Amino acid sequence: MRAGIAFPAALSSLLLFACLLRLAARGALRTRSWQEETEAATDVTPKGFRILRAPVAFVQLATHPGNRTTHKNAIYQLEQASKCKEMQDNIWSSSIKKKRYSEDYYLQIVTKIQNCTWKRRPGEFTKFRSELASCCDAVHNLIASQNNTLLGSNMSYEVDNKKTILITEDIFRMLPESPPFLGYPFKHCAVVGNGGILKNSSCGAEIDNSDFVFRCNLPPTIGSVSKDVGNKTNLVTVNPSIIAQRYNKLNEKKVTFLENMASYGNAFLLLPAFSFKSNTAASFKVYHTLQEFRAKQRAIFFHPRYLKSLAQFWRTKGVKAYRLSSGFMIASAAVELCENVKLYGFWPFSKTTEEMPISHHYYDNQLPKPGFHAMPKEYNQILQLHGKGILKLQFGKCDSDEKGRSDSSKMKHFSLSKYQGISAFSATPGEGQEAAIPRICTLLPKRGMCMN
């Protein structure tokens, strides 16, 4: 009798145990499914979801200070990212409607943007670069070359577009055989403006650690300013008015000019020879002076077609001015020529966000001609590019302890294809490197080598 009762009881216990195991397995599957779905729908790290994935975890979260802190940080980061995105969208939409420039208005924008963490967005970068390449193509058209300029043709000036210049044999020989950017895209580029915000910024080391450094309008780079602005220069723009004012159009002061140019090493001097007819003679004089004295620097010229196309591109985005500033031109070109672009010294304001007055340039307080450039509109576009993760804008001081990228000091070798008066950047990957790695070389004095 007892054996007959014991057997059904044992069987019932086994069935109950099997049911419990099955229910537990279903619960685990539901937990994993919830985690996978949640991770797919958000950007929060898997670690954060491991903390939140089961009811037990909420008990642990409530009782363990470390878990509670991690959860709060994750939620805070999500909230901040959402606020920054919403803030930036509001700024761009309202600034488009805003017709009049207010310095305080833009300083408020900058203050808000500074509170948001910058992140490079490859998708936005690629999209914008493609837009620029379609309209302007800096790689092939930024510089007037024998490849994009016909011998014997009449070239129209950029601004004086009703006037033309005949491309004679002499002028044609002054042009490089091909643009000097065959080794693009360059890995890390610094575009250095001349804003007074660079004073006491300690950005010099960071700028010099870049692979390619663009500068504008022959700024000073030696002496005490170098700690803030660096001294490395690969390309510097030259306004012909500077040649007239500082060097008497090179009718005199050639030695002074050459001594000053020596501070730029092997840099290209980029001149707008074909923007205004009045620019041509001074630009050509710079070229011939450098050639005559066999200077390390080389004079090259903006192609007017590129500048016209670029002006039209930005006009469609609301930047309407008599002419774009040289800094804005170079920043635009850098997006096409470089993989990572960082801007320094771009600050068209008379004070900082802390209401401290600053000079217009880091070396003087000479203001631009009123109405000649659309600085506020240009800066608004730069802020948008920063907000979209296309380029990075340095707002204030740099980290003085910046040691740079670990690979910046490694030597890489290149084959340089030569043409009339200029060296093309024709890069060959170093041993063990992938061919797709962007490279740039800076010509070393008296050596046929390049370094990263």
C-alpha cells in the first residue's frame, strides 16, 4: 500500500521540477531577448544594460552605490546628447532666419556649443566632402596648373570677371605641371587663422604636430608667439596688398622679404594672382623673386574657376559677401584635402565668452574692410560644420601637456615627382602600412626625403 502511494508522489515531484526548469529557461530567454532589442534601439553601452537587464539588477542598483552611479551617468549622457542635438538644431534653424548680426548672440551660441562633447561623424564628413568635390574639386582645381589651364587661352578673373588675361608661354611656365596634392587625403590638418583668441592659447605644440598646416596672410610664427601658434607651415596664403605695404611691391626690400619668408620653411605661398587684375603683377613678382634667389618656398596661384565655384557653393548656404575670406576658402579646401580638420584662431569677435576684450589678430588689431567679407555668416557655417562633426573648432586654450599622436614622430618615405618649380606630393606607403592610410610629407631642407 505504501509503495503504491510513494510512486505517484515521486512522479508528481519530478513533473513539478521539470515545469520549474522550463519556466526558468523561458524567463532567461525573455531576458536575453529584451536586452538584445534594447541594445539595438539605443546607443548605451552593453555594460549599462547588464546592470539593468533583470529585476534583480534594480534591487542591486538601489542598494549598491557603484551601480547606482553608473546608471545615473548613462542616463545623464543620453540626456546631454539629446539636449545638445536639440540645441544645435534650434541654433541652425533660428540663425538662418536671423538677418542681423549680433556679437552677443553668437557668443551665446559658442558658450552652449562648448558644453557639448565634440564627436567626429564620418557619415556627415563624407557627405559634405562629396558636395564640395562635386561643385569645386579642390584636389584638381584649387591651384592653377598646366593640367587645368590651357596655353593661349583667355582666363577670366575671379572678381573682375569681365576682364581676362592671356595665358602666354611665360605665364604657363610659371604654373606647376599638376596640382601639388597628389598624396591626399592628408591624415591630420590644422588650419590656423589669425584671431586674437590664439594669444596665450598654448596651441603651438598641437598645431606643429599636425601632418599639414595651412596659414593665412603671412602671419608671424617665430619668437614668443610660436608657443601659441606653432611655426610649422606647409601652405600659407599671401594677400598681394601685404607685398605692396610691407615690401614696396618688391621693387625694394627683396632681402627683407626673403628673410621673412625663410620662417615658413619649404611652404607653398598661395596667391590670388587671377582674382583682380591689380593682383597679377605683385603675385608674379613674388614668384620671380623666389625663383631668382632660389628660395625654398614656391609661389602658386589660386585658380579663379575654383574660387568662383566655391563662392557660389556658399552663396546657396547664405554666405553672401563681396568675397570669401582667405581663412574660409582654406578651411573649405582642407575638408576635401584632409581626413581630419581642426581650426585654430577662427574668432571674429572683440571679446571672449568670458567678456574679456581681445585684439582682432594675435599680432595686431587691424580690422577688415567693412562689408568686404561676411565674417559672421562664415562663422555661423563653421559652427554648423563643428556641430555636425565635419571639422573641429578650437575655441580656447589647448592642452599644454599635449604630446600628440604616438605615430607622429615615425619617419615615412615618399617618392617625389618633380615638375617646374614645385614638388608634387606623390606618396608611397611605408613598409607595413596599408595603402589606404592618408599621408603627407613636409620637404626637409637640403634632403630628398619627407617626414610625416
